[in-house]
Amino acid sequence: MKHRLPYIALALCVAEVLLVLVVWMLTAIEPHLPLRSPLSPEGIRWLFGRYTHSLATPLLAWLVLCVMAYGTLTDSGLWWVWHRGRRRRGVRERFAWHIVVAEAALVVVIMLLLTAMPQAILLCVTGGLWPSSFSYSLVPVVCFSLMVMGVTYGLVSDKYRSLADVFAGVCSGFSASGSLFVLLVLASVLWHTLQFILSAY
């Protein structure tokens, strides 16, 4: 999959260029088509003025949090604990694992108290889960919880011995998953360009 990412990025770039050129030619041949050309004065103003706004979506924030959680889990060793037998774990690792399980249970209990109790504060006005503060915060809560568990496991198991180790662990996911941000930027540009073109309907 890693070797296919450059080709996916190239395909997104080619699709963006073809989309812009095809729409530009169609609108030049038939100005009455219900399409807006990205190469028109309006389209150029939209591209320069709304580019950053188009990228600033919850998906980008979720990707950042997921990469941080993934980096913490893998660097601390918690990610691989499922693949190791109990006999191969040391005393510190077993103790760290028990603490992580307790933290996970605590998170579940807190979320149940905030959503399952009568008049729970994370529910919407009608008392549902979707959409609500719970649904909007689900990805951040899961990611932050996993980061805390990974840091806890790393500290207790002696994988992390300083604040610098913890910080490096949280940041480690970006070096391994940086290509996802490139794909997100390219896909976002293509998607919002298509939305702009069809917004004349």
C-alpha cells in the first residue's frame, strides 16, 4: 500500500487538472451551462480566498489526533502488546497493562455517565446521540484516551523515562503517516473544486 500512495497522489493531481480544463472548455463553448469555471475571475478569487478554509475541516483535525494516538500507541509498545503472549511480558509490562485496562474502564464509565444517565449533558436537545456533543467529540475522546493509555504504558513499563521521550512518542506518528496529509490536501482540493463547479445548480 505504501508504494501505491505516490500513484494515488498523482491520480488526484491529474483529476484536478482535467476537471478544471474540461469545465473551462465546456463553459467557453457553452456559456449557458449551469457550471462555474475555476479559471474564471470568480473561480480564481474563490481558489485564493477559500483555499485555507476548504482545508480547515473536522476531517483534518481527526487525522491529526488519530496520527498522534497511533504514534503514541506504537512507540510506547502498547500497540504490540496484543501480539505478545502473557509469558513473554515482564513484571513491569504486566503491571502497566493492568493500569491501562483500568484507564479504559474508567473512560467507558465516564462516557456512560455523560450519555446514558437521564438528562445526560452530552446528548442533544431531543435526547439522542446523533447528532450531539457526544457524536462530535467521539473521535477526539477516543484519540486522547488512547494517547493517555499509551503514555501510561510507556511510563510504567519504563519505555519512557523523560518528558522528551513522551513528546517524541506522541510526535512519532507524523513521520510514519505524513503521506496521509498530502493525500488529504489533494483530495480536499478536488472535492471542493467539484463543489464550486456544481454550485451553480
